[in-house]
Amino acid sequence: MSTRRPRKTVSTTASNAALTPNTEQLRVGDETATRPPAPKEKKRDRAPFGSYLQPELQRQFKAACVLQGIEIQDALEEAIKGWLAENPSAS
């Protein structure tokens, strides 16, 4: 039986740049310059709320929100406030 040759191992300093992973973020066009971080939006205090809707009604509601450019939670809040205004005994 012959002696085995030692296996090649990967060193910490890569000898082939093509095999070294690129850990930088992709930059395109004007994004090559450093930008200041975007200001954080103020979080609104909202309690979790869950409900079940018929699938078709949910699809129509979601589509209407997208077409108007508003978030579903904002439309729900507006709808609930309107319903409470029309039904004062419920509040």
C-alpha cells in the first residue's frame, strides 16, 4: 500500500480572487455614494386585531387599498371609525 499525498486545504488568504465571496452590498448608479440613513417613521400605538373575511371580500378590499395607495390597517381603522360613528350605541 502506498502513502497518501496530503490533501489540499483552503487557507484563510484566498489565492484565487474569483473564489472569494464578495460581502459588499451591490451598488447601482447614484447609490455608489454614501447616503445618510433615512429618518425613522414614528410608530403608532396600535393593538393587534384579527378577523376572518370571505376570501373574495378580502381580495376586493386588498385590491382597493392597493389602488388607493393606502395600507390595509389604515383603511380598516377608517372603516371601523365610520361604523362606530353610525352606531353610537355600540361604543
